[in-house]
Amino acid sequence: MGFSEQLGDIYAGIEEKFYAGLDFISNAGVPVYAVIDPLEEKGIPALPVTFGAILLIIFLLYGMIFLPAQGVTLKLSLKDNYGASLNGVTIAVTGESGKTIDLGSDSFRDNQQVEIPRGIGSKIILTASKNGFESADRTVTFKTNFEVAAITLKKQVSQIEASIRLVDSDTDDPIENAQIVANFSAGEITCLEQGNGLYLCPGVIEGEDTQLIITQPNYEQSEQTAAFFSEQINPISLTAKASAAKGKSNLIVRVFDSETKQKLGNFSLKIYDAKNNELITEATETDGDAEYIEKISKGTSVRILVEHENYLSYDSGVLGANFTLREDEEKIEAYLKPGTNALKVSVFDITGRPLEGIPVLLFNEGGDQIKNATTNLAGEVSFEGLSTETAYFVSAWNDKFVPARKIVNLGEKNTVSLVLERAIASNSGSLTVYAADEKSNALNDVTLNFFENSEQYGVIPLGVPAQKTDTSGKFTILAPLNKKIVVRATKGNLVGESEADILNTFKNEVFVELREPFSQVLLTVNGADGKEVKGGFVSIYAGNDLLYENAYQEGGIIFNPKGNEYVIVEYTDAEGNSFGEEIYAKEVESITLNPKGGKGGATTNPEVEYIGVFNIDGSEADGLSKGIDYFLKFRVAFPEGNSDNGFHVRLGPDDIQFADSMDAGIIGFSSSGASSFYGRTYSSQP
């Protein structure tokens, strides 16, 4: 028997059982032949059709039960209430039944697309949260297989009263009469001046970057970004304009009674350089108008000491009221408190004999000398007009004696005795101070102030007046044995400090190197691709002075501009290509250069912006007509600092010798915040 015959017998057997089953179902009352007979009449075999229908039903049921629904895509738009994109947002997703839908992650970013295991027509609820923001919900219904969910998180803000202290970049003295405008996300405010360089900016958002525009007539305008926090004062230094750094200032000192506010004439006045405690002038007001005028160089930080009979002394250093002269005319009003607090000082030798003609010095808490007197026949001096609210250091000194010093508070006692011991090998040692600059050149006329590093009080005055180095840059003093002596040296803008242990009777030496106060500027160099270069050589100059010269290091090099506002930076790569640029370096933390011509940081090059063509009445011109005059407007932004810059406008073709031969010419110039002029040149060359 062939295979086809065997297969036909099998099919016939199945068909016989199939119809037997149908007869059984029909006898049970189910009208199955109502479906089978029409098929048979049309010649369609019922058996395969029935089995096919059963398989189709099984497949559909399996798909509905076991196969997952086709996923849909959701694009997330995550912004804060200012429109800024957000990252690291935690999102929880729940379905209509309230069950959580796992997305494989709980941290998402703006514009991220995620697959949702749901079908079209489904609905989900998104709950977004982020630290520092208020949570937000969003319901999304999938009308198509791609939807966008825009969620805005409102930033939680805390408004504070920001504090700024403005100081002079050269002297650190407070700056008054400045205007500070603060711009932040909630708006713009003008900060309020509180005095002594302190300004308050109410309503600033805590921790948010705030744009500051600071203007003061004697200082370069400063624009910078700062973040503020509660109970924190942000110090900001300003650079003086050239006009406020050169020339003389008329310092006018006026004295008043603090209670009656009446003028007090016939006062004694001492004016010190606050940087080195040198006495600038000493005078007595005698005409009774309660006013004294002194010419002093601009840029000087002054300390004012005023004394009057039956009044307590006024010391701007104790009050934190030292200030830097920047105006052509500066005024200071000293209000003296009535009082006769006096300190009596007696000076003896070790036998108890009063010493006549011994200088006695009085220092305030900060170590500044405020008074001096010479003992009388009884070995006594008296300092009047002192305060009971502060402590003083009093000392007696002579070059044949070891300095004697005590701390005194008038609230506890108003007399003090000092015993001077003659300087001998067992109690003193000679200390020789050498002062030199960075190139080891000896410096003469250097002001030396001496202090003792005391375990009990820290660094306090040694008790001797300020001294000067000789022409060889040297000075020798007798100092107490077994003491740590601190020497602070100043000359002009140069400062230095060093410490010595007085362990020997002779040959105690200390070397003080004076230099400009160090400030760090980071220089990085990028290539044309914007990436940091590797290798090369960097030279930095200020005028003819070489500030830095060495191989370029990855990560940048740090140099000290030494107070120069502008420096010239030259970079040479490994192939010998070089690039140089003059850069504004004062009060700048970092500079970035591109050897192919790009640069970061301020330069002396002005930025020129073409604004457009304008009619005579100032309105912008829509077009040009022959015979009508028009203005071409430009805006020029010059860099901060005291550099001299110019802007040259060339009118007409180069073959025309004089601009006035053309129907054009420069007829106006305006500027703000600058000293400027304009003129006409007659050259065919720019």
C-alpha cells in the first residue's frame, strides 16, 4: 500500500470520528449541522475548517494571556520654573491600577526618552522630584505610540540679606559711596550701604549665582558673579583708577564733641601711614576752627590719632576706620568722647632709681604706636584721653637697655611701673637685620617694626619704635635673650616678614626679603582645537621685567603679576611657532591663551561693535537717499585698567588723502565712565 493510501485511510478514520462526535453533539440538542451543512453544500470540507478555527482561537487566547503588550515611547521634558534643563530628576511611574511601573532606573534627565511597557490608550501618572525643588505630578495618556511629558519643577528658594564688604585692592581699606546692582533670577536690586565698606542686598536667593555690577567714582567698574549664603560676608576688592592713584589729596580733619556735636578746636593730630605705622605728620590745630588740612599722596592708607584735653583719644585704627586717600579732597570727622582717663607710667632701673630721659611708647591692641613721651626727673610720663574699653601695650626702651613692656587695661588700673635692665650678655643678644629685594639687592631706608612671638599673647609689640635700615640695608638692635622676634619690613609697595630666635649674645641674624604682595594667576594655553597644549615654553613680562620664564606644564602655570595691571605673555610651541598678547592681570584669577590667536581673559584690545545707520534725528534709517546726511554708529568697549587706548576711523578710499575732501566726517563723540577726547587726523594710513 502506498503512502498516499495510508494517509487517506488515516484522514478517513479521523473524519469518521469527527462526524460521530458531531452526531453526539447534535443528539444532545446543539445545532452543529446548521453550520456544517452549508459548508458541505458548497463543497468545503468541514473537518479542516473546524480544526483551523479551533487553532486560531487557541492562538488568540495565548496571545492575550501570555504575550506582553507592545511598548510605547515617552520623551521627558524636565525644566525648572526659569526654563533651565534639569538632570538627576527622580521619577516614579504608576499605572491606572495604582501599581508601580518599573522603568529600570529612577534618575532621569531633560530630553531623555524611555520605553513604557504599555499600549496605546493606556494612562500613566508621573511623580517627579529633585532635591531643592518642589515635587510635581503629570498624567499622560498614550494616544499614539510616542508622547511628550513636560514637567516643570519649581525651585525651592530661600531669600536672604546678602552681605558684601568692598575693600581697596592695594590697602584692604573699606570702600564707601559705591553702588552695587545685583541681578538674580527673581529680579534686580540696588544694595544698601551700611558704612565702613559694608553693603546689604536684601532678597537675594541663597546659593544662586548673582550678577554684580559695582561702580564707584574712584575705582574701575567691576562686573562679577557671586553666590551668597546666610550670615556670610563676601569680600570684594576694587582696583583704583589712574586718576585716584596719582597726585595729592587734601585730607581735611574735623573734630567734634560726640555728645553735643559741637566743634572742638585746639586739638593735637597725628597722621600715620597705616601700612608701616610711619608718622606722616604731627600738628596742633591752633586757630580754633576745629579743622586741619594736610596734603598727602593718593593711595596712602591713613590712620588718624586725635587728642584733646579732657577728652578720650580718637584712634581710627582701633575703630577700624582707617581709609585710603583716593579723592582730590577727603574729609574725616572725628567725634571725641569726654573723659580724662590717664595712664601714669613710672620707669626705674633694677635698683629702684627713677630713670630720666627714657622714651616710653604706647601701642594699641593691634600693635600700632599711638603715643610716646620721655620720662621727667621723677622717671614718669602720663598718657591722657585713653579708653577704658580697650587694652594697651606700654613699653620703655633705650639702646643701652633691654626693652620692658606690659599690657594694661584702664578699667583695672591706671598706673604701671616698668623696670629697665641694662643689656648684658646674660639677658640680651644683638640682632642684625638684613633687608633686600628679590634679586638680593640691599635696600636702604626700609621701615622695620619689631614684635615678640609670645606664647601667652601671640605676636605683640616688642616695645621699640620703628627703625630704618642704613645704606647697606642693615640694622642692629639689642633684643631680649631666648625670645622669638618677628621683624616686619616695608618700603613703598614692598613688604616682608621674618622671625629669629635670640639664642646667642652675638651673631643673631635675620634676612628679610621684600617683594610685592603675592597674588596668584593661573595661565593655561589652548591649541586651535580648543584643547590644552602639551609642552612649549612660556615667558611673561611686565615692561622690561621678566616675571616668569619656564617650560609650559600640563594644567597651566602659576605666576605672580607683582602688582602690574598688564603683562605680556609669550608662548612658543615645540615647532617654534610663537604667540604673544598683552593681558590685563590685576585682580584676575585665571587667563587662557590660544597660540593660534584666540584668547581668554581681558586684553588691551578694544571690542568694536557696528550698531547701524541712523538718521539725523537719531532714528534708525530704513534706507539711504542721495543728498541726505546719515550717522554710522559704533560702540567701543575698552578693557578695565589704566591702559591708554584709541579708536581710529578711516573714512573714504585710501587714495583720497584727506577725509574732509569727502562728503563725510567725524562730527561727534560720547563716552561714559572714561576720560576721553577725539580729534581728526589727515592720513591715508589707518
